[in-house]
Amino acid sequence: METLKKHLRDKFMAGESEGYEIVIALLTLVKAEKIGEEDILDILMFVHFDNLKGVLSSLVKASELVDDDMIDDIIKSAGR
């Protein structure tokens, strides 16, 4: 889990991933049963350096963009 957290924070800090993209990636991992739903907040807090406003902003933006069908499509694409 620590490796995943560091990788996501590095991508976030380098500007390679937006916060909402990380949320979508984490939701996809949960749905694929690679991580638990309870891990999401811990990972996001780490990525955002414990900035709760940043975490909430990422969650809100992701919730506006993603639905279960999108996550299913991501999982199917990754399985190819």
C-alpha cells in the first residue's frame, strides 16, 4: 500500500495526475478488489499532504464525472 501511496503522490506532485483522476483510479481499484474502500481516504490524505479541502475538492470533481458504468469500462479495458 505504501508504494501505491507514494506513486500516486509523485504523479500528483509532478502534475501528471489531477486529484479527481486519482480518485477515479482508486475507485477502479476498489471495484476490481485490489484495495479496500476503507483505504481511499488514507491514500487521498497522503497524496494531498493531509489537506482535507484538497481531498474534498478531488472527491467532488470525481463524483461529477464518474459513474459505475465508467468504472466497469475502465476495468474491462485494463483486462484486455
